[in-house]
Amino acid sequence: MELEGKLNPTLSLPEILQFLSMGKLTGTLTVHHGNYSVRLYLRRGKIVNSSSLGRPRKLGQMLVNQGLVPRQEVEEALRYQRSLPNPPPLGQILIERGLLTRDQLRQAIRLQLEEEMWDLFSLQEGVFKFDYGDEDSVGEVLVELDIEPLIIEGTRRLDEWVRIVRNVPGDSAIPVLRPLVVEDAREEMQLSDSEWKILSLINGTANVGSIVARSGIGKFETYRILNSFLAAGYITIRMPDEQEIIPETQLPMDLDAIVPQDDPDLDRMEATGSTSARILAMFVRRKAAEESGQAPPSKREPAPLMEFPTPVEFVAELVNQLTAALCDEAEFYRGERDNNLIERMWRSVLMAFPKADLIQAAGNKLNPSQFTRFAAVVGTKGPFEGIMADTLEALARLLKLLFVTAAERMGSRSARKFFSEFCKDFRQRATIRDSGDFYFQEYAEKIYA
């Protein structure tokens, strides 16, 4: 038996959930709105799980931001999860590895479910369908949410949300601290722990979306605190300029959606012209090189060996040289806007990896000199080890962004071949003095995984 229909002002999602709760029903409620879809799993009228189909799950990131699990452990667990034919949930893997307790997982899942529910309550239109099921179909239950309190709190939040977004207009807005009027004003500030945490995340660069993700207290509460700071005169809000916005940062969870492995047509040009255009571009570049007296790449003198103090400097220079090589490709380069492609991408990556901010970016160059100085003074072990691990993960994300962009412009197979050959050549020309447990082959796989 099924229950389905359309959401409208007279039939809202809270009313549907209230009906399911009063009937103590078990099954799956699916809601579609545009490109966004979500499934809510109910057992005896209580919400026990959800599965966002139109956007990535954020449990791993939430655990990192709350300081419960190191980022590298989450990344390793996700890689392990992807390698299994019937993978268990991420939380179960982390519990089995002793990185998380069941109670910690419950609290994180509860916050994730609540955040998702309050987003759903604001939907004014869409379609829904409820499929009845038995309790076995729900699977293991870690959290049960009573619907009635959610509806009451959700209604209150919706009323307040209308007022908040008039002042804090969206995730892309950037909070900026205002100078204190008097020296002793800091001592007079009576803030809660959550408010101090939000205040510590405001640096004039991180946008609201980044602060929400890193706060670990949820979207509504973060927005509410920022709005109170605005009212108190502690901060101002500015909108990003065009150079700070880069749409390529919206990565898919499954890169195979963009880079399929078995498509027989992978060599075709995508959005940049035909194969003939690519051949012509190669001919033009070769002719220009001959006229300028430069030998073709195959006849050039081998580049000198490079030495790097740590893997961070190694990967940073790899990004620099790889980007320069890509921008020499006619099928990749799209004009002057690409002259600061790395700067824009890195700014976006830092929103999720704030500990990587020792690496600076300008134009298409990464500058790791500040990181190098810190590493030389404090070493790469101890407290600095976590910063180094986060920086390497951030650089891997940057390479992945660059690869996705290349795949969209050059064609998937061509991009993979270009990256693979370039990375192999670069590794052969480089040595790392303090490589630790850094294995480049495993690291490079993150670009495509």
C-alpha cells in the first residue's frame, strides 16, 4: 500500500509527518523537490534515518569538525568503504576501528537528521510518496526522533529564520570582525561556548557556509549567532566579489559520474570542439615551437632533479607545474580567467581545510614558504603533524578539482592520461628529504577516487 501526493500550502510536510507519527507507521517517505530528493526512514512513527539523494552526506565532515575523528582517519575509512562490494555505514567502520563510540555517533547522526528535517520543513512544493514496510527493512537503528517536538521546533525556527536571512543573506556571505570601540570591551563580552567558537572562526575570509560546516553546531544555530553578532556590532557582512566565486568547487560524490572508465567515446572533445580541432591545435603549437627554435618536448634536455623538504612542498610544486602545462593546452585554457584558476580553487578548498592556510596562492602559483619555515622550526611530528596531514588532504582536493575541470574540458580519457603521465614524470625528477609515510602512488589515486 502506498501514500503519495503533492506538497502545497494546504498539505505541508509537517502535516504528512504528523499523520505518519499518529498512525505509528513504519516505512520510507520519499520527498522530491527539483533536483533535491531525500528518503526518510520511519519506524513506528519515529524518524530513524535519512538518505540524501541529491547532495553528499556530511556525517564524516561533521565528525571532523566536532573534533571527534581526525580527518585522515575519516578519509581512510571512506576509501575502505568504497573498496567493499557491500560496504557498511561509515559510522560502523569508525566504531569498529575504535575511533568513535556509539554514543558519539548517535549525537552526530541526531544533529544531522535534525538539520535535514528543518530544511525539509521549509519546502512549499514538491511531491512525496510513502511506502509501507516492515521493521527489518529499516536496518539498525541508532537514533529515533520524535516527530511532534521536531514540528514545534521547526515551526519556531522558520519564523525566526525569515528575520535572520534578511541580515545574513546566505552561505556565500563573508563575516568580518569590527574593531573594538574601547580596549576593555573584550572583557565585557559575555558569550557562550558556542558563541566564542563561532567568533574564533571569523577571519574575514571564511564564508558563512564554511563557518557552518566547521562549527559543528548546525546551520540554524550558526546563523542565529552570526545575526546576534551583527546586531551587537561585533561584525559586518560583505558579499564576495567575482574573483572569490568558483563554481567548480561543487564536486560530485562519485567522480565516475564525470570520469567514467569504460565509455568507448571518452576520446571525444567535450565542449571545446572536435578531434580535428585538437589535432590542429597540436600542429599549431609544434609549428610555433619550431619557428622559435625550440625543440619538441621529446627532444628537450631532461629537466634537473628537484629536492623538497617535505611532501607538502613536493605536491605544491606539482600543482604549479601541472597547472602551467595544462594552461599551455589549447583544449584546456579558456582565457584570462584561467590565469588565477589555482588562486580561486585554493580559496575555496581552504573553506573546508582551514589548517592548510600556511600555503598561499597567487594567480596559478602555490607558495609553501610559510609552511616550510614552520616545519623547519617545530618539525613535522607532534602538534604539527595534524596540520601537515590536513594540508596534504587539502592539496589532494585541489588536484581533484583541477582534474575534474580538465576532464570536463579535454575529455575524460585525455585528462587522465595527461595527469598520469605528468605525475609519473614529476615523481621521477623529484626527491623528498623527509617523506615519512608518504607514498605518492597512493596519494595520486585520491585525484581520481
